[in-house]
Amino acid sequence: MKDVSEIISWLIEGAHNAPAPQALVEELCGRLIAAGIPLERAAFFVRTLHPDIAGRSLIWRFGQPVELAEAGYDLLESEQFLTNPVVWVQRTGMALRRRLDGDAVTGEFPFLGELRSAGFTDYLATPLRFGDGQIPVASWATRQPAGFADDDLAALTIVAPPLARVAEIRGLRRTSATLLETYIGRQAGARVLAGHIRRGDTQSIHSAIWLSDLRGFTGLADRVAPQELIALLNRYFDCQVPAIEARDGEVLKFMGDGLLAIFPIADGGPGYGCATALAAAREARANILALRRELTAERSPELPFSLALHIGEVLYGNVGGGRRLDFTVIGPAVNLTARLERLARDLGRSVIASAEFADMCGETLAPLGSYALRGIAAAQLVFGLAEESNLRSATSTYSAASIAPHSTTTEQCIDPSRPAAWATSRAPDGSP
């Protein structure tokens, strides 16, 4: 058998000199060739735990960079995938070797016919068994006329178990990072993985704050079938999340039909943070307007949208009870944003901003008046998008008669130049 003992030791020690997947594959294949194995193609396929990606493959070809590809869930149902040797190895848990110098392989596995047409003569697929029962697959191919010798096949087989251990350990960390990013956000997930997991482990950060909601969601939920409602919500959130994340914003949580996000103030300063948040808001608004047109054509319910933008100091970290924690932001700035979001609903505006945000965002926003907000000591001057100024404003749409005060839980427009307008709101802590 070819001497691959040094390769096995390198894998057992963790292959630390090749931390990236592509580097690991490049280094491994180079070492196998140095050991005398006539390798000209290698591929590795592993299933993933990801909301959009069903699996990843790494393909090495002699003299070329390693290719990383991601497969969506639709691929798993395709004829191309189901007739691939990888599926046979995953299903049986057994290695598969085929010489490619006969026509029979094309009928058994069409993919092997493609390799044969590309000049390959021999193919081996080996299972990489994980401890949890998963079976990723490594495949090896050569163009040598005689194919792989017996000692080549033995060497490739004996390398599989230590390679599986490295792949499993790295895959577990990647899965952890993916799940944390999916459910609590990219930056929050990175903090958790870095060890910030104790209750009360928080830091004070300066951030632009985004809080959006659907107006009339309760009534919508009563009128629409549950599965249709979920589909509508997903389309609605798709209008916002990419716009936020493309500008380094962090989506912290979905609260039913609500979305809380932050744009931490970094090297660009507060002006840049507010400008990027405002740009994301405009993109989200445009996306939602386009979605409304689609929904109208589909005769589906509309999705009236309201968003508040503010900037301030927030506590960012772990809050919760017992062993159940939430990574979030809290503080007076968040509460004020919640009040403003409700005010946006009642003023019929899709986007409003605080005076602090308007001062920092780098462009002129339309003043909407000064409002006394429940639980906020000082009256707040509120601003909106100039392009919405042609819409019916609070002056023409709302009055004390049309928005009845809820007991004493009211917000009142105190700008003497405007008729009284009222709005109720509820902060994230549940207080009215």
C-alpha cells in the first residue's frame, strides 16, 4: 500500500495549516499525489443544515483552483442528483468503485459517462461517516490508462476515516455559526460563539434602530388562511431583510409581523450609520410598494407597512430567565423607537424618523410636527420622507375625533400649528 501515514497523522492533528475548506482539499490532494496516487479529480459532498442550502460540494481538478458549489433544496429532487453515485453511497453506506472503460457505467450512473467522456478511466467514491449518522461522500478519479492500482484504492480508503473526523468537527462549527446567524443574526451569533453567553452579558453600543410592523395585522390574520398568511409574511420580510443586511444592518428578531434591526455605528460615524439605515428604509419601502402591486394583481391582501428610525445608546446582549436567553437590544432608545413606529401607523406614514436621526442622516426630511409620546418625558419632533408629503398628512386624515384617545394612554400632537392628533403605542417591554 502507498505510504499515507503522514497524511493520516496530519488529518488526526486537525490539518491546522489548512483552515479553509478549499485549502484543506488543495493540501490533501497535493499530499496524496506526492504519495504516488495518480489523482486527477476529487470531489466532496456534504449535506448542510441551512434554510436555503441543502448541500455543499468541493471539486478539485489537477492544476485548477478548488471549486466550491452550493446546492438548493430543489436539486435533491432532480434526476441529475438522484442518479449520481453520491446518492448511492449515502444510501448504502458502502464504497463504490467503477472502471470507466465500458459503456455500462453510462446507463448505471449518467454522471460517470460524463467523466468517461472527459477522459477519466477509474472512479472511487468512499463514505465519510459522521458520528451522528450522516454520510458525506468523497470521490476520486484518474485518467491513467490502467486506472487506480490496488494500493491506490487501499490508501484512499484508509484516509477516509481521519478525513471524516476533520470534516465533521469543522462542519459542526459551521453549522453552529449558520444556525446562530439564521436565528439571532450574524453579529450576535459571532458574539455567542466567541463566548458571550452569560445572562446579563451586555455592552452599550451606539446604533441606528429600525422597528417595522404591519398595520392591521390582527384583522389580516382573521381573514387569511394560516399557510397563506405565513407565505405573505415571508414575502413581506423578503422586502426588508436583504436591504438591511446589504448595508451591514443586523436583524435581531421577528416579532410576529414586526422586525427589529440595528445599524451599529462603526468607523463611518453616526452620519454614515443613519444614512445607510435610511437607504435601506427607502429600498424596503420600494420593495413593499412593488409587492403591493403584485398582491393587487393576485387579488391578495395588501400589506400596509410602518417603520420608525431612531439613533441612540442601547444595551446589546443577553437578557432572559434561567437558561432561556435572548440576544437583543434594550433601553430608552428602543422604547422611543417603538412609540414612533406606532405613531407612523396612526399618521398613515410608511417611514418616520426621530429628530436625532434626521439630524444625522445627511439629507432633509419632512417635519411632521411635535408629539407627546406616552412614557417619554420630552415632546418629540418627528420627520418623514419628503416623497410621502403628497400623501394625506395627519392634518387632513386624523383628528382627535377620528383617533379616539384610549383612556389616558395617548400621544398628542402639540404643534400649535396643527390640529390635535392622537396615537397610542406600546413599548417592547409591554407597557402601554
